[in-house]
Amino acid sequence: MMDNAFLMVVIILVINIVYVSFFTIRMILTLKGYRYTAAFVSTIEVVIYVVGLGLVLDNLNEIQNLIAYAIGYGIGVIVGMKIEEKLALGYITVNVITKEYDKDLPKALRAEGYGVTQWAANGLEGDRMALQILTPRKYELKLYNKIKELDPKAFIIAYEPKTIHGGFWVKAVRKGKLMR
């Protein structure tokens, strides 16, 4: 079965894509605090890794296997990142600065189900309204699009909060209130 050089290259390529995808997902799960899920994923990851590396090491005289391993690694990083984007674990905090006081941006965002805190701010060119919005990462792009629709000139900056505690909004999200 393994005499076929092309089949060996394909197997090594696929194994490494799967291994590195698992590796990427495990790292993200670890960083986000999902320790037991990360431990489970790492168990599967190491088995795949040993099998793939074993195939390459058993056939080191075949340069195409090493190339397939390296290419599979690169593709695996991309695939793992795409999977993580689809999972979109955790929350994101979006800060918005707008000079459009007459447009009721906070009210419109709240109507969409977002938690919005607003306050008056002052920038280089005068008075502004500052908003802080917390949303699950899976709604991040939807939020950006809504903000841009309501105020195309809004300044937007986002980051992932490490700790969230209290507030009515997190409870509402957990109950599925933002899934419109």
C-alpha cells in the first residue's frame, strides 16, 4: 500500500493538515481557558502527530515526503485559523467614537440586542460620543457592518476582554437574546 509514492505524499499532507489544525485549535482553546477541551484535543493531536512524523522519518530518503509535510503544516495553520473563526469563541469589546450626536447610534445598536455604554468625550476636533459595546465574537462582523451603516465615519477599535463579570447584558446573551 505504501509503495505508491503519490499516495504517501497525499497521506502525509492530509495528516499534517489535520495535525496542525488540531494544534491551532488546541492553542486557542488553551488561551481562552477551555482547559479540559484543550486537553482532549491535545490527546488526539499527539496521536496524529506521531503517525505523520513517523511516516516522514521512515522515508527520509524521499524528499517529496518532507515537502508534503512542510506544505501540510502551512495549510494546517490556515485551516486551523478558519475553523477558529467559525467557532468564534469568547467575546469582543468594541469601542466606537462618533461625532454624530444627532444620530441615535446607541439606541439603534441596543435595538439590535447589543449592550452599549455611552459617554461624552472630547477629541482633537471637538465633542464626540464614545461607545463601548460587548458582543460575542460570532456577531463581530455583523456589529461592524451595523456601525458602518449608521455612521460610515465612526472610529472603531476592538479587543478581546480577558475577564467579564456582572452586568445584565452577559446574562441576556447567554439566554440567546442577541441571536436576531
